Amino acid sequence: MLEVDDVTIAIVNYSCLLGAWLFWGAIGYFIATKRGIRGITGISLSILLGPIGWLIVGVFMRSRLRQCPHCAERVKEEAKVCKHCGRDLPPKLA
């Protein structure tokens, strides 16, 4: 019969915890980058807060991207020229 000692149980528990943190961080990264927020912010909040971090990044954080009125692609808020269509962008509103 196979005996499992306390060290093996601890290793399995920490491995599961590490896997959950990696999974949460990856999800946070994808949510943040999709919304135009730095990926490290999504990873950090997700690792620290888990799914609550996803909610914060996905709903409550302000995106750094805006939509080009000419081609409807997303560009940086500070951009003066659209990188997709090359047309001038109107100044951003305050």
C-alpha cells in the first residue's frame, strides 16, 4: 500500500496554489490587455485578489484606448494619427 507523507501533501498543495496563481494571472493579463490596460496591472491584481481582480480590471479600470472615428480601430488615447488608417485624429476630450 502506498503511503503519502506530510511533505508530499505540502508539495501538492503548494503546486495547486501556484497553478491557481498562474491561471489567475494569465486571465488578468488577457482582460487587461484587451481593455488597453498594462498587462502587469492585470496580473498583479489577479494574483493578489483572484477573480475579484478580474472584476476590477474588467469593469472599474479606465481604458487607455479610444476608437478611431474613421476606421473604428482602437488606438492609444494620446495618439494624434491613427496607426491603422493614417488619418488625423480629433483632439481628445478633457
